[in-house]
Amino acid sequence: MSECKDWDEWDKSGPPFKVYGNTWYVGTCGISALLVTGPRGHVLIDSGTDAGAEAVLANVARAGFKPRDIKVLLSSHEHFDHVGGMARLQQATGAKVLASPVAASVLRTGKDSAEDPQAGMHKPMRPVAKVSLLRNGQAVRVGPLALTPVFTPGHTPGATSWRWQSCEGADCKTIVYADSLSPVSRDDYRFSDHPAYLAAFQRSADRIEAIGCDILIAPHPSASSMRALLQGGGLASVGSRPCEAHARTVRANLMLRLIKEKQPR
């Protein structure tokens, strides 16, 4: 990641690298995409933008894998910077696309959900031809691979975090791809005006705290300090309860947002 800067451009190409075991980072400098490889096919999480998907495909090949061996395409949250290239990846790989019910609707139509705090801020995406539904907590399996979805609405209503294990010999680590969970919205949206959505957001932080992980990766690599971790000895050296720390950050940012919403407009 030395070619990349913190909070870099979304479509800027960066090199692929091994995170740990059979998990590879194949995203751009500014948007994460993760490849989990297996003997009976691979799983890819997130596509980047429509243009960024080409860089993701190139990185899969640069890492030594064939895009056509990707059997399942998954996602974090249903915004164009993370899934705008999903239709392109589906066409290039022939893989099955799976998403939470809300995210699946967005992928099929290319339009943000009306419940999204950022609804109306983004241009439509290329629709994905066929999307199958995930069940919260029910693992997605490809041969020996098992990735468990954890629905974490907040940043978007269909947001999903992912948990799996990757091993190097007998040393296995739990990896979590934790969704952004940042309280970003259009100017006229107030989380405090949507108590059910706010409660779901708060439960999502609880789920991330409880999930437990050795390695945490975020949809924007700088949000999980990826470059700093790599330069300091690699992601595999993380051992300070990163999921719990992420949950604390989510709660603190949400609290600041709610305090701000109480101030006069």
C-alpha cells in the first residue's frame, strides 16, 4: 500500500496483498475489496465503483487467481462506491450475487432505498441482473469456506458485516469486514427523527462488539488504519480487540451526531 495515501481516491489502482492466510486485499487505494480463496472457488466482497471494478478484477489476476473461479459476490453496504461495479463483476465472473433483503432491492434497481439516510444524494447504479437473499447469521459456503453475514444497518439500511476464519498452518485468525457504520446523511435527515432506525443502528454497534475478531477491515481501508498497520508489521500483528474498539468508535460518532442534531438549525 506504499503507492496509496490515507483516504485516497476511490478508483486509484493499488497493489493486491495478502491480509492473512487465504484472505487477500484486491481493492483500490480508497475502496476495499476482499478475496477469500478456496479449493472449490473463491468469494469476493465488494466491487468498488463501476470504474473501480476493473481495478479489482486486475488485482485478482495480479494476486494469482482467475476471476472466473470467483463463485460468490458479496457486499458491505449498498452505495455506489462499494457496489457500483457489482454488475460488471457479475458479468466478468458469472458468480452468484448475495445480499441482505434491502441491499438486494438496491442492487436490482440501481437506486438507493428510501430509508437510506443518504437517499437522493447518489446517481443510479447499473442494476444487477439477479440477486439472491442472505439470512442474518446463516453462513455462505463455497467448499470449505464459510463466511457469516451479520446485518449491521446504520450507514445504510441493508448494510452487512462479515466474519470468517483464515489460517496459516495451525494458526487461525478471525477476520471481520465491518461495515462503515458512520452516521452520514443528507442535510435534511436527522437520526433522532427515526427512532426505530436509530435503535437498529445502536444494535449494530452491539453486534460488532460481540462478534469478536483478530483482524478488522473496513470498506474504506483508512478507516481501519490499514496502511499504518501494514507499515508497522502487518495486519496479522493486530491483537487489541479491534472489533470492540470499532464498536466504541461507532457509538462515540453516533453520540456526537445526536448531540449536533439537538443544536438549533
